[in-house]
Amino acid sequence: MDLHESLWMAIESIRTNKARAILTTIGIVFGVLAIIAMQTLVQGFNTKVGKELSIIGSSTFYVQKYPAIRTGHMQKYRNRKNITMKEVNAIEARATLLKLVSPDDDQFGITVKYRDRHTNPMVMAKGGNEFWALVSGYMLKEGRFITHDDVRGNRNVVILGMDVVDKLFPFEDPLGKSVLMNGHKMRVIGVFEEKGKIFGFSQDNVIFMPITTFFRYFGTRRSISIAMQADRPQLIPAAIDQVTGILRAVRKVPPGKPNDFEIVTRESLLDTWNKISSYISIVATAIAAMSLLVGGIGIMNIMLVTVTERTREIGIRKAIGAKRKDILWQFIVEAVILSEIGGIIGVILGVGGGKILGIALRMPSAVPIWAVLLAIGFSSLIGLFFGIYPASKAAKLNPIEALRYE
């Protein structure tokens, strides 16, 4: 008996018992659906995160007290000394590989008012020096940026993000107007160009002011970040080493002890996210594999029932010359086809589900080819593995006893 005949007989058997075949493949369908949908989501998130992190310049890096993604025991990070203007001044004075340096601090939950209009209490107030916008990638749409004199004089001047402008000045020019920030009068000197969102948070719902003015209203007993830009992207590793040495000396970190600060780059953020997404991918695949195993057990049970139902047929086939391997091959092919049908349905539903979730979450959705191949391949292996025992049982039947079976 050749493969073509085995395939034809398997398809005919499945067609004859459609309802049973559908119920048998449900576990496989859901397992493959879960693999495809989850991997599509992970791939979409990776693309989205990579695109959003591209906002951070290739020459830019940050120093801060806490890691960008906080895991493990937070107490060791809380016990670190705050990063203050002392570190900023040391870096400005000693670093030779940096083009721009700016303190960077923020306060979330600010309300800004203009006449009878006001923002929701979700505005981010930011403070920095005259280089902050260049380091952080903010561009002016109109007006001017702060100057060194604004910083030195603690002036009450602000630059507004487009979300704040749209809320407070829908029909007039904001330049030169005075707004109230948490009750403090501030003069608008500029407007940022629209910057979009990162990780779901708007970067335009912001007001920026000199760091000295920021400290006056929000206090200095806090840890700030330091935003830096190297002369060229190629100098980033050397610049990081130089800044690390300066900070360890200023913060008196003993030799052999780990840094008591974090250095964050675009690449380090992307590496961290890739590690997280790989863990998510592994866990999701493991959960889906459990569903496939359950589906495999279902296939084995149905194949055992099929062998029992077709015992007389097996006896007749053996009586007219069918060999043990012919019977074995016939039932293995049927089990694999059953599993493959479930796998194909699961792939179709998984691709569709991934696309729908991508649209709902407003992110790109791309189905990884390797995930499709993995799902189909794994479902085939499930059918093969769980089909061997029923097929072996059928192949070992005694033809005389099989012919007597009613």
C-alpha cells in the first residue's frame, strides 16, 4: 500500500466521521491558535517598541538612580544616594567626549490653567537647562527655547507641548500668554513640535521650564537624571566609560564595588525589552504546548476507538495480504492528518486573531514565519507521537480474531 492510498483512506475515514474529527482537533486548534496569536502579538510589540525607542538618539544616554525597568529587590536601589546637580557639574567640568549635558527631572500630575480653561491633572512638568531639548529630541514649533540666563535667573518661563496647547489655546496664539501651573504664574515662551507617544504615554502632554525654576516649585530633595549626548555615535562606549569613572569618583564608590547608578542607552532598553519579550514568548509557547498535548491525548483516544470500530476491516485486509507495516502506516497517516487539520485551522484563526488584536491595540502585527512552521511541525509531531500506539495496536491484531470481531 503506497502513501497515496493511505492518504485517501485516512481522508475518507475523517470525512465519514466529521463531527468526531472536529471535536478531536479542538485541542490542537486552540494550541496552535494560541502559539500564532501570542507570537504575532510579541512580534508586534517588538516592532512597536523598536520604533518608539528610535526616538532616543543614537548618541544619547542617561544616568539615573534606578534602572529603566525595575525588577528584583528595590531596597538596594532606594538605598543609593540621590543623583544631584553636583554630579551634573562634575560631568560638565571633566567629560571631554560629550557634546551636550543637561539635568533632567520631572513631576507628574500637574494642572495648568489659562483663563477658564484647564488641563486634566495628568500633565508632566519637566526641568532642564538650555541643552535639554537638543539632548531629548524635542524641537520647537514656534517661539524660543530657554537660555542660560533663564536658568541662572530662575525665570518663570515655560514651553508647552502640543497636548497642552490644544487644550488651553484652541483658537489663539499661546506665545507671550501667562498660564497658571499649580497656581504659579508662568509665561509661555515657546511651543514644542508634536512628538507622539512612547509606551502608550503622550510626550506632548508636557510643560518644560528651567531646572532652577523646577527646583523652586518642586524641591531639590529628589534624585534627578542626567541626559548626555556624545560627539558621535561611535564614541558612546568611550563616553560611557568616561562618565562612569567621573561618577564613581564623585560618589566615592570603592574600587571593586558595583556602580550605585544606572546608565541607560537606547540599546540597553531594547536589550532589556527583548529579554522580557523572549520570556513572555517562552511562557506563552509552553502554555500552548500543554493544549497541544491535551489535543494529542484526544487524538490517541479517538484513534483507539477507530481501531476498535474497524477491527473486522483490519482482519479482512490482513487476510488478503496486507502486511503489519501497511496497517501501521494507514493509522499513523490518519492520526497525522487529523492533527494537521487542527493545525491548519489554528493557524488561520491565529493569524486572524493576531491581526484583530493588533488593530485593537493600535500596533503593527506581523506573523512570524517560524511560528507558523513551529505550530504546524509541532502539531504533526503530536499526531505522529500519539498515533503510534493505536496504529501499533491495530497492526498487531490477529487476523483470525479480527475477522471474528463483531
